[in-house]
Amino acid sequence: MIKIQSDYHKRPIRFIELWEDGGWSLKVYGISYLSDYPSNKLIDTSKELARDTLPFPAVTNNRYGLGFIGVHEGSGANFIFVDWWSNEIELKILALALEKAKELNLDKVLLVCHSSNTASKKVIINNGGIWDKDFVDKQKNTLNRFWIELK
């Protein structure tokens, strides 16, 4: 059996910075056992690990160059996680969003994706998405618009 050395103390998770590197935009969050923020050394180490972990290029048809770094400075050990958005998690995110929309008694939801993002289109269509129309945004990207009926 593991013996806890000290009582649990609630600590806030704090936003540290929006870090941009190699085409990636990553929100960095931290929590520390010792102070309000993790040490600068641990934060810098987490960025080095992120550089070694993140796939490149940052932006592809199914990866968006967006993610998170979590830095946890504990009493006996430190924990760092790096996570990014790509098509393999879209299905989970969409399922949760549709669940919440149903809880809010919405009749339908609007979903938009880049026309070149075949992974997103597949996820939307496989969850009942009905194409509505295409349009061009300010950056001259063609976007597809879909509706999912909930009732």
C-alpha cells in the first residue's frame, strides 16, 4: 500500500502562455505543488519535449497546428503532456458536442470545415451531416457548410 506523505491541497491550473513554434500554436497550462506556477526550467523542458513529440508539418489536411501543453510540478514527480488536434479525435469531439446540443434542446447544428479537409467531411457526413452550401472566407478558403438534424 502506498502511504500518502501529506494532505491534499487544492491548487489552481493556470494559463501560462500561448506558445508558437514551428507552425504550432500551443496553449501552455501549469499547476505546481510548490508555488503558483511551475518552474521556468520545467516549462522550458516541456517545450523541448513538445518539439520532439509534435508531428511536422504542423498543418496538414487532417492536422490543424493547434494543441496544448500541460505542465504539472508535483511534490515527488513532474508530469508533462502534449496533445494536439487532428482527425482521430474529431469523432469524439463531435459526439460530445451533439450530446450537449441535444441537452440544450436544439433542433439542428451547423458544422463548417475546409473543403480540402476530407477527414472532417467524412466525420460530419457519417454523423448525419447534410451538405448545405459552400462559401469562401476572408482568406479565400473554400468552406463546406453542413447541418445535422437532432430531432
